Amino acid sequence: EDVGMAEASDEEHLQYATDNDLVMVSQDRDFTVLDGRWKQQGKKHKGIILIPKDLKGQQQITFIVNKLGDLHDMMEGGAATDADFEDQVHYP
């Protein structure tokens, strides 16, 4: 679904994800800086998952699908909860 944010800033993307109870998935390491700024401001987010920068194309998509599938399975199995992701940056 296109939400009309192609030109949005990182801040706007993270705010959209937070407002919609979504975890942010990105290769952009600037989200680590944004995470720190949000923490200083007392703002909360649902989590940020950073994808390795060296992955491109099909390799990148495969990694994301597999990693998110693994995380989903962990949550479904009780090995992780939403709280494990909230206000955290994860480097899979």
C-alpha cells in the first residue's frame, strides 16, 4: 500500500511507523541517530531493525523476508514479545 511518503524524512517515516504500531525496517544507519534523539526527547517507537548495507536486490529481499519470518516465529512461540523491540535498534 502506497502511503505517499516517498519524499518523507527519516523522522516522518519513524513517526508514521510509530503511529501505526509498526517496526521500522531499513538499511539507513541514520535511524540509530534518530533513535538516540527520540530517547533524549522521551519519545517512544515500536522498534528499528537495521538490514546489512551490503545486501542489494533479491539478496536483500530474501534476507528481510527470512529475518522477519524468524522474528515472527519467535514471537508466536513466546520467545519474544513486542516489548523486546520497543525503543530498541536491532542489528540482525
